[in-house]
Amino acid sequence: MVKHHLIHQQPRNGEEAKPISNAPSLGTQQSIKPHHHDHHLLFMDYCCPNIRKSKPKLFRLFFLFVALCVSLSLAPRLLGFFYSIGADDFDIEGFFGANRSPTQCTSAANNTICCDRTGFRSDVCYMRGDVRTDSASASIVLHDPSMGNRSTQSELIRPYTRKWETSVMSTIDELKLVSSGNSSRSRRCDVVHEVPAVVFSTGGYTGNVYHEFNDGIVPLFITSRQFNKKVVFVIVEYHSWWVTKYGDVVSRLSDYPPIDFSGDNRTHCFPEAIVGLQIHDELSVDPKRMHDNRTSILDFRALLDEAYKPRVQSLVQEEQTQTQSPAPLLLKKPKLTIISRNGSRAITNERELAALGERIGFQVVILRPERTTELAKIYMALNSSDAMIGVHGAAMTHFLFMRPGTVFIQVVPLGTDWAAANYYGDPAVKMGLRYTVYKIQPKESSLYREYAKDDPVLRNPESVNAKGWE
């Protein structure tokens, strides 16, 4: 299996960031000069460790554009309307087949700690009663005076959603959950909250947009949705930049400011706490596993609309002020957004690709998202698009910003079929996008010039990937 991007663990205090030991290398980057006398779409990407490749011809993509244009010409969006897709139109199933709704721990009695460790992706513990934080000892204590000085239960948990990846889980701060009647252990409450807490980590792969949504934001939505914003988020390995970046979304999930577990030494007391996040599938929400048996990824998409709408309106006003005139009321062309990137898997002749799209009849926008790009600006660009095209990689996570009913074309390099489908293609279909792939063929890769025609790198790249990344 091919991993689709390089993973870096977040540095702990006093440490420098470094790659996870078993993470794949994406190989050496190399510029490839386009041939100006023919029509090629040039890529710089990878299929295997330390291998460079590129160059699919534009003819097959041309037919994709034609099909896309015909599809859009019949769509109501071209007439100025928006798509409206109902949740019942899509079959959303849990990838692991564990359609548990909700776990038995959710109905646990007061003054108990119940941990559900049956999930493949994450452990989740539930605490009910007098729940108190103790950051100095990395503990959360369930205080029960009726127990006297006895401690009857103790659980350990790393509140992150990649349970099966031992390498990254070893970097996540571990919490101790204790049920105790010892008054000296249960510190006096400094801050009393009347609503539950949800405790999770923003360590691990945080810093990569795919993991920020898949491992964090979507599971946070799944776990906290039942509380209707009456919940406090307690963050382990707190990053202020994460809170700033996702503040618009987090504020739609909670009416309260998040708490830095390690940085806030006060004892926070709650009537209930969920430690760890529930996760279903890649970038997905399974209605059968939600508390109401109804909430889906479309509800998450609606939440993104609510979160970014105020800022988008502000950005639109700023643009109108700068141009000093309102946009003319003309029949708009369908909008195609090309997700651009530098380095590996880059399209080096984007202008030619954009020109082709314009000739066919699109309004073409080239979007270059960076780590520092405001998410609301990316959302504004894609939410107003009729189609999005990009090369397989973490930036494809932004398909979540497309409206249901619009088109998503993913360019799939050699050896990345499984990752492309599972990480982005299947989730896009569940969200109601019209998904298609542009699969790179061996002859369209620069590797074709570097390896024999019968070499496994070209003939069977999956077998090369199976050997690992050493």
C-alpha cells in the first residue's frame, strides 16, 4: 500500500520536528521541462520510494473536460441555481463493518469509568459523576466520596484516532483515568462547568490537512454533535495555531473556549467527560453509528457552510470594495478550480491545462493552498466551484469544501490507486460529489524513460511498494 504523503510528528517541548520512523519517503524532487511542440500535461509525482515520474498526455483529459462540460451544461447551476442533495440519497457504510450505535458505555451509570476498546481506530472512555482534571499528574479523576480512601479503577488512554499505528501513538501524551474517594488526590475545583467535557489530542500527524480533518475535526464532530454545542473541549498537546486555524469550525461545535489541558493548572470540574474521539471511516460520518441514527457527512458539510459563511461574506465585500463596482449580472460560465502544488506531484504546465479548460468553456481558477492559507479563502474558492481537479495528495481533503452535486477529478499516479480511492474518492462519493479519476498510465510517466518496459516499477508498482520504504 502506498502512503499518499510524508508524515511528520509534532515536536514535543524542546524537541525538533522529525519524520515518523516508518513513514514513507516521497523521493527526490526534479524539475521536468515541458515540450512546447506537443500537448502534454506534465506531473512530478511518485509511485515508489525515491522514484521520479511524470507526463500524461492531455488527450484523455480533454475528453474528461468535454464530458464534464456536457454534464454541467445540463445542470441547474449553470442557470444560476444551486444543487440540493438529501442525506437519504447516499448509502454511507462503516468501512470496518462495526455499525455500533452508540456503544454500551454511553449508558454507563454514575460514578463509573467505562472504556470502549473494541474500535480498530480509537479507544474512547466515558466518565460520569464528579470529574476533575489534574494536569500536573496527567490524570482525570472521578471523585466519589463514598469510596473512602480506596481507588477502585484506573485506566490509561492516549486520546488520538490512529490506534493501530503504534509509532505515532507512542508520541501521544497518555492520560490516567482514576476513580477515587481520596480527597487529597481529588483536588478542589477551581472552575466548575455545568456541561460535559470532550478530551482529545492535537498531537500526532496534526500539521497535515488530511489528518487534521480525518483524525481530528470530523471525529470531533461525530463525538460532540449529541451535545448541541453545550460541551467544553479539553485539548491535550494544545497548539494555539490549531485553535486559530479551526476556530470557525470549533465555535460551531462548542459555545465555550477550549481548554489547554497541560497549560492550565487549574482543576476543572465536569459532570461528565468523554476521553478520546469516535471515528467511523476516512473523512466520513456513518448515520447508523450516530446517536440519532440520522446525522451524516452532509450535516458536517452544512456545518462548514455555517462556520465559514460570515468570513466569506466579509471577503466578498472586501473584493467588491477593491474593484469599486458590483459584479455584472451575466450568465456565469461553470467554474473549474485546479488545485496547484509545488515540488512532488506538481503540474508543471498548468497554464496550458488552464487554457484548455477556458477554451472548452470554463472559468478557470488556479488555487495554491499553503499551510498558512486561511481556510475560509480556500472554502470560498471551492464552494463556488462547479468542478475541482488535482493530483492525489493531502490537498484533496479540500473536496469537503465542494458543494454536493459538483465534480471532483482526482489525478492518480502509478501505485496509488488504493489510497486515492479510500482516502478521497469513496468519501467524496458519500458526500454526493460526481467523482472520477484520471489514472496515469505507464507510458505517460517519466519512469517509462528510466526503466525497462517490463520492470515492476512500470508493470506492477504495487509489488514495489509492498517491499516497503527503506
